[in-house]
Amino acid sequence: MALKDLITGILVMALWGINFSVIKLGVSEIDPLLMTGLRFTFVCIPMIFFIKKPDVSWSYLIAYGLIFGIGIWGMGSWSIEAGLSVGMASVLLQMNVVMGMFLGYLLLKENISKQKLIGALIAIAGLLMSLTVSDGSVTGKGFALILCASTRVEYLEYHH
């Protein structure tokens, strides 16, 4: 692995961790969905001047933005407000990989290879083990909300 790749990976992990810590600070002061809306608004407005609109319909772009913004980050922020620790939120949000695989199977009739199934079962075992945490870092409502966030509708990308 090149040093540049290693440094990039470390920076991504650091930003990911800081992101959840900032969410925790934000939801202690403001409604999680409002905070998410403001966050995306303040990022999107400057970006529209620098990034060309993708070659998709406006309805698709708006639907994707709402699902991504509210469906993932809104529910993720709400889960933290509901008592889920930021560490558990960042880990459990990664269940989107498993959820996306199963949604692809159910909605798009995609095949699931043996390796993917084994990986998904290991991830689900880890998910179930996280339910046994009794130090207050996992709440039922927070857990349910983060799983809702992780079930984002992956097939939108397929249908554009």
C-alpha cells in the first residue's frame, strides 16, 4: 500500500469519527432533522456553483437527496438523540452494506454469492451481539432508527 493511500484512509476514518461527534454536539442543541437539513443546505448551496448537475432527471435528484439526507443522516442523527452512542451509530450504520445486498436480492432479483452470504451472516452476528451491550450506549429506539437509516433505498441508483 502506498503511503498516500494509507494517509488518505486515516483521514477518512478521522473525518468519519469527527462527523459523528459533531452530530452528537448538534443534537444536544437542535432538532436532529432540522440540524440535518441545515447541514445539507449549507453544504449544497456552495457546491452547486462548482459541481455540474449529474445527467439525471430533477425528480430523481430530489428523491435521492431526500432519501440520502433525511433517510440516512436524519435517522442517524435522530438515533444519536435517542441515546445511541456515536461509536455504535457509526458502526451500526455500516449495516447498509448488508441491507443493500438484501434489497438488491428482493427488489432487483440479484444473486447473492456464498462469500457475500457468509459475510452478511458474520455482520448480522455482530449486529446481534451489539444488542447485548448493557452500558447504556445502545437504546432500543436509537438502534431501530439507525437500522432504518441503514436500509436506504439502494435501487434508486439502478433506476436512473
